[in-house]
Amino acid sequence: MTIQVVIADDQALVRTGLRMILDNAPDIEVVGEAGNGLEAVDLVTSTDPDVVLMDIRMPEMDGVQATTAIAAAHRARVLVLTTFDLDEYVYAALRAGASGFLLKDALAPDLLSAVRVVAAGEATLAPTVTRRLLDRVVTGLPAPPPDDKLALLTGREREVLQQLARGLSNAEIAELLFLSSGTVKTHVGRILTKLGLRDRVQAVIFAYETGITDLPRR
């Protein structure tokens, strides 16, 4: 099945470069381009794509606002494009519902892989970048208040959530907690359902904001 993609970036040359890469993939089709966030939301409404490649800093409506609107009303998953991997706007976009982010200097194979991963309903966020990004944002914040939703999780589900916050894959969590990958996948699914979260990225953010992660803050 062909993955339909919308490209949203205010730089025409960037859009052209991304389109060239994506159009060369047999399983990916670019169905439209937008030069700002407002155009991106309208284009998603009219084309109903699988994935949106979303620049963060755009005129009219920025990528964070556009991501919020798309995540609230459409099935399309947003993959944020950014120049800096420690951009606070990236965190805001992830919190708004983006399924991951990719640096603009990423290699073509990495771009294609990220689009396929996000289209499949997963999230793409390198563990080291997850840690650096969230640590930068939460540093200096007051202790988070307790969240009543945590009471919905079993002890094992909390353990799995803590490891998700470290950016570990299902296989890595399974090895660490002496579980099968299938069992971990089941736990992850239950965590997302109980907490009302869209994907693993949202789970990571929830873990940090509620303070249950065992990772020390810098």
C-alpha cells in the first residue's frame, strides 16, 4: 500500500529536495506541498494523507499550531522537521501530538525509514535525542503534580512506562524486565489505552511530566 505524504515547509528548495527523495521510493507518494501551517492543515483536510512532514518555524501558522490542529481532527501522523535537535519547539510539537522528529540534514534512507515507521503507527525518536531533548525542557521545572491516571496502571505497566521514557525498544525492555517482546507490546498497548495517549512519544512525555521516570534530572 502506498504511503501518502504532505510536505509542509516555507522554503521551496527544501520542499523540492524532500519531494525528490520521497517520489523515488516505490511505496511513497507526495500528494501535496504547503508553505505554511495554515496551508498544511487545509491540505491535510482535502487529501487525508498518512504522514505530514512538518517544518516547525513557518509563517501564518507555525508547525506546533498546525500539528495541534491535525492531531485533533485527522488520522494523519506528523513527523516534525527541524534544524536543531534541541529546539524547544520540537518538544511543543511532540506534546501537541507529533509522532517524532527528524533533523533536516538526515540522510535520504533515514528520511524514508522515518516516514515508513510513522505511517505504520509507531514513533520515531532516537533514545539519546529523547533524553537530551526532554532533559533540557524539564530542567528547572518544579516537581510535577501527581496524576490520577497513574493509578490506572499496574506495577508492571509502570515499569514498562519508565523504560519507554528511556527510549528503549520493545525488545530492549523485554530483555531488561525478563519478558517476551509480545508481552511488552501488550503492556505498551494497555498503557496507551489507559492513559489516553496516541503513541510512544506521548507516553515518554507523560512519564517525564508526571515524574515517574527514574531518570535523574540535570
